[in-house]
Amino acid sequence: MTIASILGAIVIGAVIGAIGRLLLPGRQAIGWVLTVVVGIVAALIGTAIAQSLGVATTDGIDWIELVMQVVLAAIGVGLVAGLRRSRV
């Protein structure tokens, strides 16, 4: 792994996590670092699911893969926020 790929994963994770968080109603009690971590995990899992379903990789934006990643990020942010809320 290069520094560029790590930085790219962080940026993509931040964007995916932020979009997923925006889709949820109300306020989520998690910080931006945890949102980025959830976004990175959602991006990785969404890519794996898309590849296993045979979604073709294109030169442009892979919309189906992106939708999967954002939906997984929204689910992840909701789960993490719920878990953090139940601990307090």
C-alpha cells in the first residue's frame, strides 16, 4: 500500500460516510473520525459485494457500487450511533 492509496481510502471513506450520515434523519452521536472509519469499511464491503455480484468496473463512476457503499455507510452510521447511545 502506498501513501496515496491510504489517503485516497481516507478521502473516499470520509465522503461515503458523510453521505451515509446525511441520509439518516436526526442527529447521530458519533464524531467525524468514526464517520470516516464507518465510511472506509462501507466502501470496502460495498466494493466486495459489487464485485461478487458481477458489477462491471468502468473507467467512470460505478453508480451501482457507489449506491451500495452509501447504503452500507448509512446502515453502519445508524448502528454505531445506536450502540453509542445505548452505552451512555
